[in-house]
Amino acid sequence: MRFAGELVPATLIRRYKRFLADVELTDGTIITAHVANPGAMTGLQTEGARVWLSKSPSLTRKLPYSWELVEVDFGRAQELVGVNTMHPNPIVAEALAAGVIPELAGYATIRREVKYGRIINGKGSRVDFLLEDPAKPLCYVEVKNVHLMRRPGVAEFPDSVTARGAKHLDELAEMVATGARAVMLFVIQIGSASSFALARDIDPAYGRAFDRARAAGVEALAWTCKLTEQDIVLGQPVPIEP
């Protein structure tokens, strides 16, 4: 996934109200940027951190700048980390189209945002990807963004309580019960990650839902990303710790 234009470097002043960040551009101008990330962003919002912003071409957008990357040292070396939670889906879409993920290759069609699961209060869920092929069971793929690292090399999810995430796991298990495949794909926007683990201390309920889903036959995959100031692409698979 290539960024639409050249990213703008800046220095982080503060992140607040979850979706806002004040930053200082290289010419000293202070602006407010949009933060497409509802999570805690633990370790990624240190004052003075070097960040990179994209700028929307829209003349009517209230906040033209969006925070995309931050430079962080998780204990090994400075590296770029992606903070925009909207990016994993297009990253995965490119990877699926190119057949990069062996476990998800070979399907005839790939559809996005397909309704599935239970209807609650008139609302249902949408699976991120539905893979279809006449010779195979349907394959439901849910994508989660990962950017938490509290131990060098170990990426974790979630970084805050996510009741919605637990609901998705239960719905994937229900799809397996119908005879379909279901896959939870964790996309780690940290290139240095060498393994993945659940942050069970942050959200015990999500951990229990993950265990239920795995016992029901839901598959789990974790992949790192390669990040530059020009693009983000899927990197390599990493093992999932028990």
C-alpha cells in the first residue's frame, strides 16, 4: 500500500481525545492532525517523537493532516511503526490479490465488507474479507491491527479493551460451525516483531474469546509489515505464542 503523496515529517507535542494530535512541523508551525486510532497507543505517543503525516487534497476537510507513522525504539533500534488502523485492510487486500499469504491463496474471488453473523438490535457485522471458490468452503477473514510492543520482538493485541473484537471471534466460530473456514489475521505494523501474543492482562475477555474460537476451529495468523515513508506492505509470518 503506497501512501497517496509524500509524507510530511513533524514532532509530536501531544495526542488527546483519542483522535487528535498536536504536532510541530519542521518550519515551526503547530497544527492539529487526525489520529485514525481508537486504541491506547501505548509507547507510541511520547512527546517529542518524530512522526510522519499525510495531507489530504480535500479543500473542505477540517483536519487536512493525518498521523501515519512514528519512529520508536522498542529496545533494539529506532524503527517506523504504523499508527493508522485503517491501513491493515488495504495492505491485506493487496497481499490476497498477489497470493502472498499461502493459507489464503487459490480462491477464485475476494469480496470485502460482507455482512455475516448475528443480527443484534437490527445490526449485524461485516467480515473484512470473504474468499470464495467453487472447489472450497467459504473462508471468512477478519483483520486486526497490531501496534503494541511491551517486550522487544513480541507484538501484542489488543492495546485496550475491545468488546467488538471478542464479538467478532465468536461470530467467526459460528461460521466454522456451518462448515466454512474462518481466519483471524493479525497485521503487525512493526517490522521488528518476531512473535505475537495476546495481551491477556489488558483484556481478559478477549483472551477467553480467542481461546473459545481456536477450540472451535478458527485459524489464527500473524504477519509483520515492512514500513517505509513511501509504503507499507505485508512482511513475513511470525509464530503466535500460547
